[in-house]
Amino acid sequence: MHYMNSHAVEWLNDALDVNITVLVNFGIALFAVVAALRSTWRSLYAYAESICLTTVYVKEEDPLYHDILLWMDDHVFQHRNFRSVTAVTSTQLENKNAMNTRIAAESHGKHGLLDTTSSIQLQPFQGSRLFRFNGRWILFSHSASRTSSVSRMLLESDEDKVPLKLQCFSLSLDTQHQFLYEAAAYRRKVSMSNVTVHRALTTPRGDIRWRRITSRPRRDLSTVILDQRKKQALLNDIEEFLHLRIKQWYANHGIPYRRGYLFSGPPGTGKTSLASAIAGAFGLDIYVLSLMDSSMTESHFMRLFSEVPEQCVVLLEDIDAAGVTTTRDIANLPAENHNTNGLSNDGDASQMPMRRRAEINTTRPEASSNNVSSQISLSGLLNAIDGISSHEGRILIMTTNAPQALDRALIRPGRVDLHIQFELPSREELRALFLSMYNDMHIQEEGDVLAVDEKSKGGAPLDELAEDFADKLPERQLSLAEVQGFLLQHKKKPADACAQVWEWLVERVDEKDEGVSS
């Protein structure tokens, strides 16, 4: 065998006219030199990093993570090629990004009306890029952790984050600090016409984190049908709260800097729409919390409440339906905690006598029949709203269909600063809704069947149609959502809507009668 190997080496030497032994030895030596150089480079880099390289890490769940990616997409990644990217279906907030690949779906129907254009955003998955900011070089690094995978990253696991790192050769963090402010300001500028909505979502690990789920166009406050005095009082109150100097005023007077509002009224009267319009009017993000989430514990709820940023809207919808009332807390209290007058020994107003509990049960049948139970107790909710560890600077909006079902401790002054009551629309509000639906009649797109209704335009003026429309509908009987649903069937055709509203009303009455009889 040794003879054969030796013969093979000699044959290769003769055939290639090269000494194979020398070549192999040279390769081994070269490999050793390269390995030594790499080790030396890593040591020198680690030493330089510890001495004069400042580093900022940004977690994926932090809003700055998306702000930085947006800024980098538009300023650095626009003309760069990446071999490893993440494909993300972008929302309206990211539609401006430079790395977007527009995929237009085919038009449907003979008029080609359906615009299903979607936007796919390609974000760097792994890699580093060196860019210049304010005269200084910053190294942007975006890479998956060793234990993560693409599927886990897309599921947004808490333990398998995609870290984002900003490094700069400097003795201070001033450059990165300025860049972070620039990225946040750029995101606000891009989203000026949108409202960003965040929601508490459960991760695969069972934890609950804030996630930015969508960005929707801002809604004009004029499209929210509500008594003008109530609307103006609310706007004035929020505007004063958000004033630059008011925070110091709160501190000087020892008052917690937060504001709470209760929107109550029948379903479909515009409570959530007003909350969204307010956020758009003042440039605030919306953070939506649901007490009906069976996976949300009290500790989750309090942590999420404490993590919202300053100057945002926290929305608690249908708070009465979650069953967070005195009934829940009294049922769980031991009998010895109650004295003869039905109050606890510490005088807590959230503990009521049994007669009061029976009254609540009779006034909120929908809560008692609800099979979904919230894990949030009344005391936990109150502590989250204005407890010692509660966050300041936010605007809390709670909506309810049954304000009489809420515990008085929940809606006392200090927790609820202003109560806005929504009612089924009056004649004037029905008229205003009609006008708001058709006030853009001057807009006409060529070739679009949703063009101006020429018949109504050349016939009765819009104001007269609005008066006629309001006269045909009963006051305080229909919700705004019901009437709006009918008007949406006659987009750009106000005359047809006015002519057919009586027939629609009769059908609605018959449907409701059938529902009651069944």
C-alpha cells in the first residue's frame, strides 16, 4: 500500500511537473496563517469595540425597531442588493418604502373597478451596512439570533428575536441618539395621514406583547356624527391636556398627568369611530386592549398598561361585556370581610351590599349570559388605570353599551374625567350623515361607474335631498351604522337613496319584528 501511494505521488509530480508535497505543505501553512489572522482581527476588533466603539441595541418589540427599518429602507437600502431578505406584506404606513415590490392584481369586471394592488416589502434579514449620518459613520447590523429560524422570526417569538445593532466609532452615544430621534421623527412624518393601531397579541411562547397591526387613514372629525357641543367639549379638553406646558402644571399641583373618557351608548352610534378620529386629529397612536382575551392574565394586563408610551390613546372597548363589575369581586370575597352595611372594613366603594349586586344583575343581562369570562378583576383594572405604578401621559377611552352596569369606582371622577353619551340619531344628525356621505359629489373619475349622479346633480339640490331623507326616518329609532349601511348601497346616488329609504325602512321594521317574535 505504501508503495502504491508513493508511486501515485511520483506519477502526479511527473504529470503536473509540481512537487505535491511542497504544495500540500504550503496549503497547510496558508490555512494556519489565515486562521491566525482571523483570530488576531477578532481580538483587535473586540478590543477596539470595548475602547472606542459605542453600541446601541434595539429590541424587535420596541417601536424604534420599525422606525429604524423605515428610515434605512428609504435612505440606505434603496439601491442596495441583499441576498437574504424577509418578505413582509406592508401596511399603508410602509407603502412609501423604497424597497417595495408592487404586485398589482388583475382588474375584475368590465369596468376594472377593483383595485387590489398590494405592496410587498423586502427587508434585510441578515447583514450589515455602513452608512454616514451627520458626518459620522454608523454600522447597521441586522441578524437572526443563533437559536432562531425564519419561521420562528415570522411568528415573532419573544426569545428568538431578530436583534438590531447600531455601532459608531465614538467616545459617546450622541450620534446614535441623534439618529434614533431622526428615525422616530421620520416615521411620524411619513405617517402624518395615517393612524397606527397597536394591539396586544399572544406570542407562540404564551406571553402577550404589543404589536403594531395596521395603519389606517385618518378619519375627519366632521364625519363623526355627534352633538356638536359634546364633540367640541371633548376636543377642547384633549387639546388642553396635550399642550406643551400642561404637564408641568399637573406636576406643580400634584395631579397625575393622565386623562380618562367614557363613551357610552347603543351599538353602532360611533363610539369607536370617534376614538379613531380623535387619534388622527391629534397625531396619536391607538393601543387597543381587550378584557375578553381569555389568555390575558391580570399581570399581563398591568404590564401592557405600563408599557404604552406617553401621548397615545389606550382604547378599552365594550368594557361592560367583560364582566368586570362589582358582582365579580363580591362573589370572590369571603363573608367575614363584609360588615352590616355591606361595605368592607376599609370603606372601599367597590364592595357593595347584596341588594346592589342584585340590581346590577338585573340591569346587565348580557354580561351574566356571556360565556367568555375576563381574568381581570375590578381591583386589577383600577390599579392599572390609576394605581401607584400606572403610567402617565396617556389618554384612556373606555366604551360601553351599558354604563349603568359599570361599578361606580370605575367611573368616578379622576378615572373618568368626561362622560360622552351617544344616542340614536336625531333628525338633524340623520341629515348631517346624509350630507357627509355625499359632500364630495364634485369628485368624478373618468370611466368610473362611481361617478357623480348627474340626475340628482341636475335635479334637487343636495340640501333639499338631505331634508327629505331625514323627514322620512324616525328619530332615535335607528343607529348610525344601520343608516350608513343603507347609504353605502347608493354611493354617489343621493336621489336614489332618498327615493328608496322608505322601502328600506319598512323592511328593517319587518326584520326587527320577526326577530322579536322568534
